Amino acid sequence: MTDYGPFSFEDKQEVLDKAREFWNPGKTQFWIDSGTPLVIDRREGYLLWDMSGRRLIDAHLNGGTYNVGHRNREVVAAVAQAMHRFDIGNHHFPSLARTALAEALIASAPAGLTKVIYASGGGEAIDIAIKTARHATGKRRIVSIVKAYHGHTGLAVTAGDDRFAKLFLADRPDEVAQVPFNDLEAMEEALRARDVAAVLMESIPATYGFPLPDPGYLEAVKRLCERYDALYVADEVQTGLMRTGELWCITKHGIEPDILVTGKGLSGGMYPIAAVLVSERCAGWLTEDGFAHMSTFGGAEVGCIAAMKTLEICNRPETRSMVHYLAELLREGLLQIRDDNPGWFGGIRQDGLVIGLEFDHPRGAMIVSRHLYEHGVWAIFSTLDPRVLQFKPGLLLNPDLAEELLDRVAVAIGRARTDAAARAA
């Protein structure tokens, strides 16, 4: 019996059984069948402990939610102190914490963004971005990328992959056009009728396995938006907050988006919060009818305090330096592992600490993920391309732990290669 205070469980199997019964049977059974039945117990920094006692280096970070580590001490202290004065606040009124965070976000943002709208998560933030674009342009259609992922809420899911949209009858080709990534001709064709409110772009498509934009591609998309009077929405939910070595990935391309969306890591994983940063052109509805979008938990004041501390940590020069150092260290190690596994480990997609590992097998990353779990590393395959492993080490990863991570990855990839060959025989 393990007692967690408000609840207790006999063992891990009881948790799995009850998760199937009361929570999500499909997802729970999937992880069991995949050989990675992770039930996270203790977590600290970039380490997790499975309820069975297995220690894991977290190289997934829940998509970047834990960029600065699980339960980062500075963020925890800021939240603990804030709770002596603040709670979630009241979303109807001007707010101390919301105003302070909004000012800090705008100060950190690409030029031209002037207002902040809050949400409780990335999907809701994308919904706000789409509604904002439609109001600003008077147009309805949205263009997104094939196999894009922008969340699961009402409007966000319509802009993503059909896998998630069709299940809930949310696929709306009359409202959303999807074009292949890195295909400028298809993008221009989608915009040519001048009926598009916005192009919704992940700076690096995450759930698709981090394919990198061709040189000049994002910049050309922005020019097409300007030519055909569509807004450019930069989805930085997974690529923002210093993951690529700059606070916002989009600034590496010299682009000033009309709308920027951030979430996941914004609060250091301590409180749900996301934000939409908009230009003055897009901010019109905030004056016309400031009550037009309301979110009880969006911009909760405790979350704002956590976000201010996280933003400050991410903005530190030493954090930027560490990201660049780790990116090079990991790249050199991964290249050696790739060279040691020809015909299996095919490629490395990398921009800073956004890394996708390609395997020459249609389910290669799924096989690798299981072996990583068995060898003390947590990283998962890309949902929309299971050949590619999402590999997202933390921004502040200790160099010794980074070396250990590479050692464990090397063993796991080698074992996965042997496993795959045996299955094919």
C-alpha cells in the first residue's frame, strides 16, 4: 500500500486497472500493450520515477511543459509565496498578476505584438487566435498544414489532423484548407482567392515529428500572407520559451507574426496557463467588446506568477548559453549513435533542443520508445509519424545527466535495432 495523503493505492496494477475503469480505457491499454505502462510517481528536475521504482530521465517533458524541470524550485517558491496573497482571481476585472505578466510577455515578444489574451491551455489559445483572425479580417477560412497539431478544442481541432477532427465530426473543409509543409505552391494556391483569414503555422510541426522548415520557407509564407491579406499565426506552444536557443523560434526567421500563441511550458508545469499575443490590428475586439471571450481559469493569477518566474528563467543569458551548449553536445553524441546504427537510425532533425530522431522502419520510434523505457529514458514517438522519436531534453539539463542520457540512448537504440531485425526475420 502506498499512501499519497488524499488517496492510496495497493500497487501499480491497481492504478492501471482503475485508470481503465474510471479514466481512459483506450489510452491506458495502449501504453500497457506498448510495453511502457508508465505511472509517474516522484518527479524532480529532469528525472521521473515510475510507481514500480524505475528511474527515468525525462526527454519528453510532456511536449515541453517541463522545460525548466519538474517542480523547478524557483517556480515552486514563487507559487508558494503567491498563494499567501493570490488565488485564480476574477476573470472579469483588471488584475495585478495578469497585467504584470502581459507587460512582461509583450516586452519579450516579436515587434508589433501589443496585447495579451489569456487561456487555460494551448487548444483554447488556438481557438482565441482563430476567432481573433476572423474578427480582424472579416474572413472565415483558415489554412493549416497537413498533419498539423494545434490542440483538441472546438476550433483548434478543425485545424489539425483528420485523425482527431473526424472522430468528433469536426472536419470542416469549407472552413479549413490544409496544405503540405514546405510546399509554397500549395500555400499560394490556398491563399489565391483572398478568402483566408489566417495561416496557422507551427514553427516546427511537433506531433508530425519535427520536420524542419526549408530555408526561407516560413519567411515566404509570411510574404504570401501579406500579398493575399491573410494573418500569420505563429503557434509557439512547443517551440517557444528558448527551446530552439531563442525565446521564440519565429524570431530566428526574422518574422513578425500577427498573432503568437504560447502555452505548455509557460508556467513551468505548475499551473495551467496559455496566452495569445496579438498585434494592434488584431486587438480590435478587445475594445469593441472586451467580454467577447471569457475564460474563468484563463490567466489565473497564481498561474501568472508561475509564468512570470518561468519567463524570467527562460530569458536569462545563461539559459540561452546552456541551450546552445546542450544542443551541440547532444548533436555530436547522436551523430555517433547514428553512425553506429546504419540502416536503422536514419536521421536527426534538430533546431536547438527540438530534436526528432528518424528510424528506417514504419514503427521504428515506437520500438525505440519501449527500449528507452526499459533503459531508463522517457521519450515517445511522434503520434502522426511513428518513424520519428520526439526527443526534447530540458533547457537546464546538467551536463553529467546529458552524458548519461546519451549513454542510455545508445544502448536502447542498439537493442531496438536488434529487436526489429529479429521481428523481421
